[in-house]
Amino acid sequence: MTKQSILVVEDEEKILRLLELELEYEGYEVGKAADGLEALQIYQSQKWDLILLDVMLPGISGIELLRRIRGQDEYTPVILLTAKSSVEDKVSGLDLGANDYITKPFQIEELLARIRVALRMKPQLSVQSEERETLCLADLQVNEQTRQVTRGHEDIELTPREFDLLVYLLKNKSLVLNREQIIENVWGYDYYGDTNVVDVYIRYIRKKIDQPGAEPLIHTVRGVGYVMREGK
């Protein structure tokens, strides 16, 4: 069985060593860093199951490190290690996506319990996230986060604009959308070009999505616009 991995970011050497020993004793793989910049590099070097993050760090602060982590990773649990009086840090950390915090000095048993809770929650969050991010119609699947598009077992390559248009159609499947609606929501309010650009991009997507032999999913409603649905 693969060990769960925890990255410990703490600049007080005695606390860092204590946490390393206790976590290894509990069966975790432990990575460690004593400043924010080093921690960012170690975080990016591999996947971690959980991060223990001290707020007061040299290099960059724990709060800034958390902000950078959450900019690319919403789901790895982060538990903040904070000073007793740092209410603002706790609030900032939770607002930026920390899962929990514990104040120093802390009992190791309490910290271990909080770690177990956070690790139990992670698979549930990942599944819920995947369900939210994946749009489906018939055998077409679109993952918003990874921007992967598949139909059947075939990967489909789309340009960024084609992808945005497909996502908008899928999020409004079964609704007939006119060109103005599509322009406003895919190209933006400040687009002043010809609405015929919608027809051009619909044609591009159809060539990739509705290939010969596959059930058409993008339908033209004459005089109105387009709709994405199964069947005619």
C-alpha cells in the first residue's frame, strides 16, 4: 500500500523535526521545507496528499504560498499552523482555501486527528469536483478543468474559442440559442464583429464532433440559431 504523503512547511527547526518524526511514525511519507520559496519548489516537484503550512515563514509568507498553491490546485488539503493571536491570518487563510488551522502550541494527537479528517475528505471533494467539471451529452464528454474533449473513445482537439463555444452549448443543451446570445457569452459584450462568426465556428466544431456515422449533436434551428441535443 502506497504511503500518503505530507509536506511540512515550518521554519522552527525543533517543531519541523518533531512533526517529521511523529508523522513518519504514523506511517506517512514526509517532505519538509523551512521557508516559503523552498516549499513552493518542493510542492511543485511531486503530488502531495496534504500540506501542513506555518503562516510565519521567511522567503514568502505562508499566506502567499497558500495563494499560489490554490492558484493551481484547489483540492490538496492545507492545514495552517498559526500563532494563537493571529486572527487575521486565520481568516485570510480560510478565505484563500485552507481546509483547517491549528494554533501553536498544539497537542500532536489533535493535529493527527485533524490530518486524518482532512485526508478522508479529499477523495469526496475530488469526486464532487470531477462530477461538476465534466459535461456530457450522449457519448460526448468535456472536462472543463483539464479541457479534455472525447467522443466515444476518441480524443478531440479544439482551439480555445471552439472549446468555449462547445462548453456554452453544452451548459445550455436543449435550449435554442440565437447568434447574439452566443456572441455575448462566448466572445464577450465588447465584440463588434459580424455574428456570422458563430456560423463559422459551429461549422468547425461540427467537423470535429459530428463526424460521419456519429449521431449529430449540434442542430440548426432555421431563422433562430443553434441547439445542442440528442435526436433531431
